[in-house]
Amino acid sequence: MIIIGELINGSRDSVKQAIASRDKKYIADLTVREDEAGADFIDCNPGTIGEQESNDMQWLVETIQVATDKPISFDSPNPQAIRRGLATYSGEAMPMINSVTLEPGSVEKMLPIVLEAKVNVVALALGEGGMPTQPGQREQVAQQIIDRLTAGGIEPEQIFVDPVIAPLSTATEVSQHIFQAIAAIRDYGPKCHITCGLSNISFGLPNRQLMNRAFIGPAMQAGMDSAVMDPLDEQLMAQVIATEALLGEDEFCMNYLQAYRAGKLDV
């Protein structure tokens, strides 16, 4: 499971304040905590706009990469902010751009950046109609965007398809639509990764962590192999480890046993 740590996001009040005050210690400490908890990528989302977003992206990248050698996921719809982040990045591991869609202009703006920088890319299953609402829509758009990106020169292994999770509180059958979409995308693009913004499923509900933990097992069983999520949720991380073992992705349960010895399953 490829974990994209979600916590350095300007939509969170504490992070927003740290960005505004240029609190390097807060961002660095949060980066280290995500790294040590098992994040494979560190999401970097300034949550601001225009030139300020570019400046904030540069500062965040500089601060994050002092604290970790994990690759960064540059999370912004702003091509200028993405370019500034990539120009600042000095890590050896291949970073990620989040995201590209089939909405008008998105591929045209982001594809040249992805090709030039040779990075991973999150591809949201959003077309001209916006958020999918009917069964079958997610996989249809996902197949189109996979075709568009690979035809443009992106390797399937670089593509992280996001079937776009809508809150369960607003659409009762959305989780079933997503599980079906994940399975269909896995069949269509077996070399592509499948990711999601995990906490979207629980938006608007009480005890959100419980819903996130309940969702991730069936999603992994359907074929999801990545998630933008909170790696500091120890029960969620333990569930990921156990699910990988149950799905036959942990030979002789070695990762499970190692996690147990490290106290990571004592939740």
C-alpha cells in the first residue's frame, strides 16, 4: 500500500497558521511524524491562491525536504505553483503531481509538466460533467484519462487513478459504486496505481476515523493500492498492514510480524 500522508494541507487550520507565520518547526515536526508513521509520499498543499500559492509551495518544499528524504506530492490545481515546487525539489525519489482531470484544459496544462519533470501523477476521474453520480461513470472517465495520459507519453506505472470519493452521507450507494470502479480500473489498467482521498468518504459523519477504517479494507480488496490518508491514525495503519497480509501481499506475513514486534499493531 502506497501511503500519501495528507496532513500538510493549508485547509487545516493549524497548517494554515504555520504557513502564514512561516513556522518551520511545526511543518518539519509534522513531516517527521508522517515519515516515521509510514508515509511513502508527503502531500504538500499550500491551500492558497495565485502568486502567494507559488511562494508558499516553495517554502513548504524547502521545509519538508530538510526533514525527510521521502518524495513530495505537489498538491495544487495551479501549474505555476506546481512548477515552483518542482524547481525547488532536490530529492532523488520520483515525486508526484496531484492532479490532472479530463475537465477542460486540465490535461493540456498539466501533461507537459508531468512529461518534462518525469514524475508520478494523480489522475482524477472527473470529466466535463464534474463529480460522477451514476454507477459506471467513474470507470468510464478513468479509462479515458488513462488512454489520454499513456498516449501522451506517460508510463502506466506513473499514473495514480483516483475514482473520486463522494461523502457517504450525501450518496448512500457511493461506496458500492467506488468498489466497482476500482475493480474495473484495475482490470483496464493493471500496471496503473489506484488511489483516493480516503477521508472524503466520512465527510459530514461523526466518528470519521471509524468510517475511514471500515472503508479501506474493501477498497484494497477491490484493487486499490494507494491512499491519501492520515498515517498518524495508528488503527488505520494497522488495518492496512493486516489487510495486505490477508490479500496475499505480505509473504509469510513478514511485514505483519515486523509491525507487531515494533508495537505498531497494539491498537
